[in-house]
Amino acid sequence: MQNSPYPHSPAAMGQEKPSILFVDDEEDNLVVFRSMFRRHFKVFTAMSGEEGLRILNSEDISLVITDQRMPKMTGIQFLKNLPPSKDAIRIILTGYSDMDSALEAINHCQVYRYLLKPWDKEELKTIMEGAVEEHRQRRAHRERVSVSAAS
């Protein structure tokens, strides 16, 4: 990851790869995403919000990326169902520009970014690295606050 704008990220420093969950109802998108990013991240994929929630309950996920338009459960509905204890950074991808969905995602789902498909690999990788770094910093801050409160 020599070209990474986050040279101190875990992956760049040879530490364990950050875990990413990608949720999309199109299997081809899951395959492409996994093949593009598995060298840099530990990639989990799910074809539905329900499957994504099961993975979130068993894995320590740093970043969740979900498609907005899926049957049964939209990306926003999926994010609203995340357990409060899950502190993963959240990104929504969509092939449609729907301002109402974007506002709901930002206002009610703590979304880090709302991106349009098709994604550019390098741009998405940079955004993902930034999100993982944000997650790391938030956890470190919470740990410092927790230690301070305990003393």
C-alpha cells in the first residue's frame, strides 16, 4: 500500500487487515468488490441485509458498505437495524441519485459517505482507507475517555 494516503493505517503497517462488510443483492457486485479489495482488507460480503446483520453479530467490522436499493431491506433500513454496540463506519452506494434517501441516511443512519455507482476503484479504496482510519481514531478516543472516566 505504498500509495496510500494513510501510511499509518493497520494494513500499511503490516498489521491485521481491517474488516469490511459489503452488502449488495447482486452477486456479481460482491465478486468484483471482493476481488478488488481483498489484498487490502478482510472482506466479508452479504447478499441481503439479514445476512449482513448475521455477519455483524459475529465479526468485528470496521466499515460497512451497503447498496441502497435491495429487495426486502434497503440499505437505510439495514443501517437502522445495526445494533447500537456496532460502531462500524457506514457508507451507502447507489446507482440512483435520490435526495430523500441521501438525507435520511445522513440524518438518521450516521452515514460517513453516500456514493453513486459505478464506483472508481482507487477513489473507493481511498475513501475506505479514510473510513477505517476514522474508525480507529474513534475507538482510540472512546478508550481514552473510558480510562479517564474510570480514574
